[in-house]
Amino acid sequence: QVQLVESGGGLVQAGGSLRLSCAASGRSFRSYAMGWFRQAPGKEREFVSAISWSGGNTYYADSVKGRFTISRDNAKRTVDLRLDSLKPEDTAVYYCYLNLYGTNYWGKGTLVTVSS
């Protein structure tokens, strides 16, 4: 089984920054992609960013490209998301995911609130 725990959410003013972190635990595994989705109030969950096992490939939603940066540490089994130049529309619960052999595992989420 795989467990994911996110941290780092909070309240920040528009233009500010946050760093989200997600730690994976459980069974031993390799070669998995990780990333982040988010869900704003009253909206569907949407893709934010993903990173390959090697870290050599990163992907971003157009809405966050140039403002968010994803990274990972395989030794620690963590994935981080740096959020810069935050906007009120970035307010959402951010969920970490891990894709292992075609199955997505999810964390419980961390709330990011951006005030105007």
C-alpha cells in the first residue's frame, strides 16, 4: 500500500509564495511518476503539474506555467511544488498523487488560500 501526506499549505497574499511538499511511504517501489492536482470550491479537480521518475520530464498546466516549479527527491520519496506569484484563482485544495503501474494514489490534500 502507498500513503501520501501533503504539507505546506496556508494563507498567503496575492503575489506571495508557498512551498508544498508530499511524502510517500509504504511498500517499496520505484519508477513512479508523481504530481499535483487541485480542486477549487465548486469546481472539478484539475491537473497542476507532474514529474517523471528521473525528474527529467516535468509538466505544467498552462494556468501555472512559469509560476510553479515541481521537483522531487527519490531518496526521500518526496515531491515538492513551489508556488510563486500566487493569484486568488490559485485558491484550492492541492492533492499530491503517485502513479504506480497505472494506479493513482492520492493524499488527503492541503489547502492553499490566496487573498487579494
